[in-house]
Amino acid sequence: MKPKRKKLITTLLVAVAVIAVIAGLYLYAGKEPFIRTTLSGLTLGSLFFMVAAGLSLIFGLMDVLNFAHGALFMLGAYMGWQLYTNPTFIFGMLPTVTAFTCGVLVSPVIKPFLIRWELPEQWQKTLPKIAYVLAIVLLILAFLNFNIMELASTAMVAATTTMVGNPLAEITPQEPLAQFWYRPVLLIISGLLVAFASSKPGVKTEFAPKEDLLKKAVPSILLFALTIIATLFRESAPIAILLMNGNLRFLIAIFVAVAFGFMFGALIEITLIRPLYVRPFFIVLMTLGLSFVIRELVQLLWDPLAYQMVRPPLFAQSGKAASLLEWLQNGNATINISGVTFPTYRLFVILLGFLMFVIVTIIMTKSRLGMIIRAGVQDPQMVEALGINVKRVFTFVFAFGVALATLGGIGAGPFLPIQPLMGDQFQMLGFITVVIGGMGSYVGAFVGAIILGMGRAFGDYFALKLSLSPAVSEASTVIIMVIVLLIKPQGLFGKKE
Amino acid sequence: MKEKIPREDILIVDNIHTFIGQFHILEGVSVRVPKGSITVLLGRNGAGKTTTLKSILGLTPPQEGKVIFEGAEIQGKRAFNVANLGIGYVPEHRAIFRALSVLENLKLAERKKGDFERSADFIFELFPDLKRLSKLPGNHLSGGQQQMLAVARALVPENKLLLIDEPSEGLAPILIQQMMEAIRVLSEKTTILLVEQNFIMASQLAQQFVIIDDGQSVRDGSMTDLVNDTGMIHQYLGASIKTRKELEMEHEAQA
Ligand SMILES: Nc1ncnc2c1ncn2[C@@H]1O[C@H](COP(=O)(O)OP(=O)(O)O)[C@@H](O)[C@H]1O
Ligand SMILES: [Mg+2]
């Protein structure tokens, strides 16, 4: 009874304090500035949450501090922007990616046979090494003379010439098929070599049943088909996309950014993080290094410039909408909310943040996966002992966390300048959000993000009103963190441990 | 004419060596578990009983030696693969999932869809308390209830072998009785490898014993022989044996 009563009293006290702060701000600032500042705070909070949600999930389950999260947020923005502005680069690269993956994913099909192979111990070690070397050689051969830079430049050109609702739909000439076809072929072979080597031929202690081989072959077969389609439609697919309605294109851009984040996240977890779980400090260094690599690659491909993504038509028409319905009909750039003029795209960012929170909540509380994650946060060994492949769950959660970041990136795309450093500030604020909310709690990440966003927005408001230094808003973050940690060292929703 | 039925061992642990970090924890443990009975691992605190169970399951894989389950070698396999062969695990210290409700704890243990529906009646008959508490989160359960849940969790899928680690640890005497009864009922369906410090409970339940001392299996045999061999009991189990009286006193002291 006693702890229950204590909890009730704390909840009441917190509620009273929160209401008091809100009422105080409302009375002090007045209705319109209050609403405007609150909406700005929610916009920022939404963006913080998009980064913090993945950070928090990944840290909660795997104890991995992902310092590349901000860079991945940025990469999501770039991918979405590419697709939206001129997807020539994405479709030009697609066949090579699917071809290689198609080869690699043959591994589960051939592994059951390879490990039963009678092979002298010496060959068990050298054969995979030879295969890896050959795979790299083929990889290099496949990309030799491939003009990636030119593919990348198409969106840069488009970005400087595109008008709203008037996309650039000209054919960007690409390598003719007669010249291109050998690249995917080499990449499939290279992928097959990787599949061969990673299957550990001849190693009897490996475990792989010969069951469901057909089912395991499905991803590879699908990717093979996709490779052929992607190869044939390298030039026409971008045009088809550019001729679409801008809103639809933006929806596809979101989808592409999320799918890219998920796959790239899975790749990072499997190849870079998995070998390092026993050395957590190395993971920090590795993700930090990865963030630099991503940033440099982006700068190499698209120059160290800032791009402004054109807003989709739904948020682009001039004039102020009086209601939500009018906005959805006309696609106004601003909307009237209780007398405050507010950009509709920011409203969209807020909605996106809340939507992400709802999705994460449903997954965490209603699905078996969420159950596994909540159990795994406490005791991954016991989850494994129940017969659940925890390694695969780790991969999934990392991929999911990265997908949330890339979703945040494309969500921010039409609203923030797209440039290589755009994720850095969110990386820092994401970490602080997670610390305030409590490590590993997605609810905490949500509440923490809103508090930080409000702190920023009202900090800016007071700085302007009382002519204080604009640093007040930035200082608010640290002040909030200090206060929270003094009262609750484990964070608002953190578990004592 | 009578034919001798050959003893069939569902699990054979053959001279395993396990390292945790650089520590050589198990230095030659061999255990045979005959099908359809209860075998108990005895030994002092820190002797290596828990590590033996974890090595069987693959949570701390043995570097040397063999683990043979139903005739097939399983050492070196990942733990989830081992569990899916039909081995249930009840860890020590009631390691249930505190953030999950009782129902979720049980549902999580499903290996196939519908496992829980199939076994729910049996589980709730064995532990009626759990049915009443099914909506509560794990961290709201008492110690005894958590232990029941930990055992119940291993009963959700169909298992051929249960590894149960100190189910009576820290339980009140009346709950120990209930737990003993439950394990006896279980042993009618499943083979059990038990770790138990409570010698009275162990001797009443198990048919075979294996003594582990300092990371090695030093003695094994039938339980009836051990009960009559006070010399052996005192040599290897000595301080770790608690009589019922001691347990009751301990509980009074706690209360
Ligand atoms: N994670 C670990 N790191 C280092 N030593 C360990 C670890 N786990 C167990 N040990 C050591 O291994 C020995 C056997 O432990 P355990 O199998 O838990 O014993 P028992 O279950 O018989 O009480 C003990 O000496 C213990 O200190
Ligand atoms: Mg133990």
C-alpha cells in the first residue's frame, strides 16, 4: 500500500507543478505568443524524439551508444531528398546493391550443405579467405569506370533549377545496357563468394538444418528478379517518379528513406557492431568513426553545400488556411490556429513525431517483438534460453532504430537545410533527451523530447522578449538536464539499477 | 523370461570444460540423465552447478567435451537452437521478466503459436495463484509467486527435458512443499535435471544424483545409496545441507 500511495502523491505533485508552469507561461506570455511558442516547441520536440527514439531503443536493449545516429538522420534526409528531387542516383545504384545482396543472401540456403562438406582443417580456414579476396577483386572490377559522381550530380543540378510542381523530367543519359550488364553479374558472383565464405564450409560445429530451404531461398530469388527489373529500368524509373504528383513523390521519398535506413541499419549491425559486443568501448569508437565516414562520403558525392528541399504541394500554396479541411483541400503553406499563423509543414512534423510515438508504443506493448525487446532489456540470456534468436532481434532493433532516424531526416528535409552537418546537433540533443527521459525508455524519450523542445522554444521567446542573450535557449537544455538529474539521477522514466 | 530394459539416457554430459572469461570454471563434469526420471546435481555453493546447466544449454558454451541430447551432439550450438530441441530452463534467483505481466511472461515462452493455449489449463492447475495474478507485472509478485512463474514458463512449450536451478531457494516451507509437489507432477511427463541445495527435497524427489565439487563431477549414483552414506554427504555437501529444522529457523528469523 505504502509505495502505491507514495507514487500517487508524486504523480499528483508532478501534475500540479506541470499545470502551474503551463498556466504561468500562459498568463505571462498571453494567449497568442503562448500558442505560437508551444507549437514551435512541439516541432522541435518532434524532431528530437525522432532521433532519441532509436537511440533509446538501441541503448536499452543492446547497451550500444550509437554515435552515428545523427549522421544516419542526415543520410535519411539526403536519400529522401534525392528521390524527391531527382532519383537518378538512387535508381542508377539500385541494380548494383540488389545484385550483391542477392548473392550474399544465398548463404542460408547453401550453408547446410557446406558445413557438412568433408574438408581438411587447413582448407576450412584458407578457402573462405580466398573467397573473400576474390569477392573484393570482383567488387572493384564491377565498379571500375562506373561514374557514380555523375549520377550523384543529377540531383544537385535539379535542386538548383526545379520549381514547385514543375519537376525536371528529362532523361539523364546513363551507361547503355550493353556496357552496364556485366556490373550486376560480377556483383552477384561477388555476393555468392561472400555467402560461400561466411557459411564456414567444412566447419562441423556450425549448426544449420536442411529445413525450409525453399523458404530461405525466397529473398534471394526476389532480389534476383528485382536486379533484372532495376537494370532494365534504370533510366525510365526516375522519369516515371518525377512525373508523379509531388505529394505522392514525397510519400515515396519517405518510404525510400525508411527502407534505406532499415537495410543500412541491419547491414551496420551485422558487419560492424556484432563482432564488437564483447568490447563495448570499441563500439563507441566504431560508431563515431562511422559517422565521419558517412559525412565524408556525402560531402564527396554532393559537395559540402546546403540544399533546400522543395516543399511538397500540400504545404506549398501561398495563402493561409482557416481550418484543417481548407488546408487539406488547397495545400496552403500556413494555417490559422487560434489566431496564430503557423506553417503547415511544421504541423506535419509534429504529427509525424506523434505518429512515430504511437507506432513505437503499439509495437512495444502489443506485439510479440515488443515483448521480446522489453524482456531482452532485462535479461537477453534468458530470452535466448526460451528459444528466441536474440542476435536477430538485436539486428532488427538496430535496423528499426536507424529507420526511425532516417524517417526523422526526411521529415525534417523540407524544413531544415539539407547539409552534411545537419544531424550533429540532433545527435547531441538526442543523447540529452535519452538521459533526461531515462536510458532505454521510449516513453521517457518522448516526454524528454517535448520538455527539451519547449525549453528551446520558450528560451528563444524570453531571450527576445527580455532582450537576453540568445544563448538562453541553448542553456535551457543543460539547465533542464541538471535539474532532472539532480531530482532523479536515473532519468524521468528510468529504472533504478 | 525377463528381458532387461536398457537404460536410455536422454542427456549425456561428457567431461566438459567451461571457461568464463579466463576463469576455468568447469574442469571435467560428466552427467548422465536417464529418461523419465529426476536427476539432481548437488554440491557446495560455487561448485559449478549453475554453470553446468548453462553449459548444457549453450549459454556458457563448453570449450571441451561433449553434450549429447537424444543421441546428437549439441555442444557449440547457440542457446536458442538448443532450447528449440525441447529443453526448458528454469534459472536460479527466479529470473522472470519483471517488466512483463504474468501472462506476457508465459506467452513469450511460446515456441509455436498456440503453445500457451494448449498448456494453460495444466499450468494453472499446477499453480492456481498465477491465474489470479495473470495481469500483474512480474515485479509485483512475491518471491514465491515469481518462482512459480519461472517454473510455469518452462512448461509452456512441450519440453523433453527441464533444467531447474534451485527452485526452493528462499521459499517458505509451505511453498517448498507446493513446489516439490509440482516438480513431482512434472516428472511424470518430462525428464528433469534439478539443482537443489535443500537436501531433504532433493532426496525425496530425485532417483539419481551427481555431486559437483570445485568444477568437477566427483560422485554419482542412485539417491538411495547417497542417503545412507553419511560420510559422502559430509565430505562433499557438508555445510550446504540444510535440514528442515534449519530452514524453518531461517524463515522465522527472516519474518
Ligand atoms: N560470470 C562469472 N564470472 C566469473 N566467475 C563466475 C561467473 N559466474 C560464475 N562464476 C564462478 O564460477 C563458479 C561456479 O559458479 P556456479 O556455477 O554459479 O556455482 P553454483 O551454482 O554451484 O553455486 C563460482 O566460483 C563462481 O564464482
Ligand atoms: Mg547456482
